[in-house]
Amino acid sequence: MSQNMDKQNKSVALKIANNELVFQNGEKEKCAEELIIANKQLVFQNTEKGKRAAELIIADKELVFQKEEKEKRAAELIIANKEKQYHALIENGNDAIVIFNLEGKPTYVSRSIKRVLGYSEEEAMQLGIYKLVHLDDREALSNKMAECLGKPGICLEGHVCRIKHKSESWNWVEATITNMLQDSDINGIVANFRDAVYNGEVYILSSVGNGCKMKVIFKGAQSEKIITDNNIKFLNN
């Protein structure tokens, strides 16, 4: 009788122990599942953090790009305004500007050419610079051009010659010539020229005989003076 009771007690104890093990295993599995869920949540959170970090990097790059674009547009506007001012000065100034190639054909003509020589821009673009220069002044111009070609980027000032006006008259002009053939943006010889009139005086440099004479004609006066070999002579009309 006592042995049967012991067996029953042991059996009950085993069942209780088994149930406890089952419960503990269930709890472990539950904890494991919770850990898996927690790990997945951490992975998701880390992924979201990485995604937000990437979005922030992209947003920062976009801000930098927008800032650079604004600065670029601002710089372009400044350049455009300066170009407008520069062109306004060119078009409204006393100087006419012509860029021409080695053959003397214009590649650019400023609008102010009309005030100096009477030609429109379109007309001037069809003319050769050498053909407009007076025959007696072409040798001096050729010499000046040879000097200009040998001094790239240097302004050669004070060349005076006669150029045919649209009205068929001959205008005395003073030119500044610069060789800009080496500049890819210009690729030509730049000539700035204007009427050779200063303070009521017209300065004329021309070749006479074997020497060179400087004739100064006072506008409105009845005399002119010729300077040659450091001697001054006055001629009355």
C-alpha cells in the first residue's frame, strides 16, 4: 500500500516537473520569438535611420546645388549687366570698333561705325578695311599692321590715316590697333578708331616725298602749320 502511494506521488511529481519544463520551454520559445521581433524592430529602425540619413545627405546636396545654382545665376546676371553696360558704352561712344581677320574682312562691327563713317553695321561687314583706306596711306597702314602682328596683345596707339566715308569723302581718323588673334574668343585684330579731332584741331600724319610731315589744321582758321624735320612752317590759304 505504501509503495503504491510512493509511486503515485512520484508520478504526480514527474507530471508536475514535465508540466514545468513544458511551461519553461514555452516561455523560452515566447522569449525567443519576442527577441526575434525585437531584433526585426531594431533592424527596421536601423534601416529607417539609414534611410533618413541618406535622405538628409541628398537634401543637403540639393541645398548645396540650389545654392550653387543661385550663385551661378547671380554671377551670370552680373556678367550680363556688365556686358550690357559695356555694349552700351561701345555703341554710344565716340569710338568705332572693328574686329577683322588677316585679310582685312570684318568679323565684328560696332553700331557706332555709322557716326564715324556713315556705314551701317551690315554695310561695314561687307567692306574690306584695306580698300577703305586712302591709297597714299596704305603703305603706312601695312607697316603698322606688320608691327601689330609682331606684338600680340599690345595696343598700338596713334595711327592716323584717311578712310573713305559713305558719302565718298575722306575722313581722317586716329586708330588704336591690337593683335588679339591669339585670343580664341576674339580671334582677330581689334581696331578702335575715331575722328582725328581734339579741341578743334585735326591731326594728320601723312607721307610726303621721302620724309614724313605732321600737318595740324585748325578748324575754322585760315592757316595750317606743317611740322617736318623739327622745323615749323605756316601756310596761309
